[in-house]
Amino acid sequence: MGFIDMHSHVLPNMDDGSHSDEQSLEMLRIAYDEGTDVIYATPHNMPGKGRPSPEQVYAAVDRLQNLADDAGIPIQILPGTEYYFREEVMDIFEEDRAIPFGDSEYVLVEFDPMAERNYIRNSLRDIRGTNYIPVLAHIERYVKAMEDMEFVEGLQKLGVLIQVNAASVTGDNGWKAKADTKKLLKRHLVDFIGTDAHNNSSRAPKMAKCADILYKKYGSEYAEELLFGNAEYYFMKGSDGQ
Ligand SMILES: [Fe+2]
């Protein structure tokens, strides 16, 4: 079973991620070589970085899938969006206009790195009151959240799912991100891994080193949930007839 990358900026010319078809294809080649066979394209919806419409995202996913097929890269690209939380985003959720992961009701949501715990919790609770369920992007990045593991447990109890970046597991995002990610993983507070890839060099879609660490340190059962099992369970229900 290949990995499912939950978080990437692989669509060309949508945000601060890939800036050409060639770069997107190179990113997909890297992802496939790393053992990934499904990649969610989650362009930013954030002032200053872009806010593509559902039509634009779905069309760009189809287009990139065709390019990948023509190039012989056996990887599936699925739609999503990374919403930077703000009032405008709440309107989108309340009016059922979001771009969830594939055909699911789950949406990827990020906050400012310095966001207060109350703000994060209340915002996520508000999203739970809509028809969508939030997946919190790269939780290890939120300084205040990382000061309090009980707070993170509280989010889990609210029904929020939690993603960390592969480079935080490996230490490639620095020692603090690695230490915080370890605290989360030890408590089984993480649901998904994403690469948050933006390019084919410094922020490439690399999963293999992270996967090795997860299997060795946390066992194959949890590693497989994080690397593909949970994504299949939550986002692809029914897609294989189950
Ligand atoms: Fe991202």
C-alpha cells in the first residue's frame, strides 16, 4: 500500500507552491519515488497567497492528472484546499461552498503560528457546527497549542483530526518541531502525515524517511494509520464499494 500525502501545494500557479507544469510533474515524480500513490492537492485559500474557486481547483486537478498520466507517473491527484481561518472562511463553510478532501466532508484548516489556544479551539468548534469537519494542518507549528498537550487532547475530543508535516517528524524542520511532534505521536494525537510540499527542492513531497521513523518508533499499526489508513477510512469511504 502506498502512502497518501494529505497536504501539498502541487497544483501549478495556484499559490506559493509549484510555479509551472514542469515543476508539478517533477514533484509528482519525487512523490511516487518516495512511495506515495495518492496526493491531495491543497492550495492555499489565504489573503495574499490565493483563493482559487472550487471550479478552478477541480479543473486544475483534472488537468494535472492528465499531464501525469501522459508522463507515465502512476499517481492519483485528488482535490482539497488549505483554508487559513478567518470570518470569510466561516461564511464558505456555513454556505457549503468549501473544497473538502475528495468527496468527503473533511476540510484542511490552518491558523497563524501565534494564534491563541482559545481562538483555535473556538474556531474549530464553530466549524464542527457546520456540515464540515476540520483537519488541523501542521499543528506542530502553533506555538501556543504546543505548550499544552491537554489542549490538543481537547481538540481530539471535539472531533478535530490532526495533521503533522513529514519534515517535522524527521527533524528537517528543526529540533523544536521534531520534539513537539514526538510529544504528539507518543500520545497518539496525530491522525495524518502530509508533506506540505511547495516545490521539487527545499520543500519537496518526501515521505520515505518519515515513514521509516514512524514504523521503527511507533510500530506498524500506528504508522500505517498515519501514512494511509486514516485517509482511506475518513476520506475514501465507499470509494471501493465498502
Ligand atoms: Fe500548506
